Amino acid sequence: MGWSFRKAISFGPIRFNLSKRGMGISAGVRGARIGIDSKGIPYVTAGKGGFLYRQRLPHKGAQGSRIPTLGIIAAISAAILIASLLALR
């Protein structure tokens, strides 16, 4: 069995998911999240008590039409930074 790496960094309801394949982002509350994986494919998850359901959401299959993950991550990161700076005032 090969090695793997997975780490999540949370900022309120936003979670940055880091893995060997890249970075994804998700938002939600405990038990229910919606996000974009490292390949740019949207998904929704729900779970409780050790049971988890994950479903990919419909998306266009062409490589160029997938959601640009890094662009979304940069936009949400900028929004979090601005909100944090405003909260410090």
C-alpha cells in the first residue's frame, strides 16, 4: 500500500483541503459540506457518526470547462483576508 497525505485547514465554515494531488476547497457545517476537489470537480458530502455520503455534482466533462480551482481558492482567500482585516479594526 502506498503513502498518502491529507490535511485540512479551516477558517470558519471554509476549509482548504490539501492532499498529494493538490488543493481543494469546501464550505459548510459539521455533517454537510459542498466543495471543489483538486481536479476542479464539484461535490457534496453529508455524514454523521462515522458514515459518510459523497456525491459528485454535474459538471462539463471537457478539461477546459472544469471549474478553475486555483482561481476560486484565490478569490475566497482574498475575501477571508479582507474580512479578517476589517474585523481587526
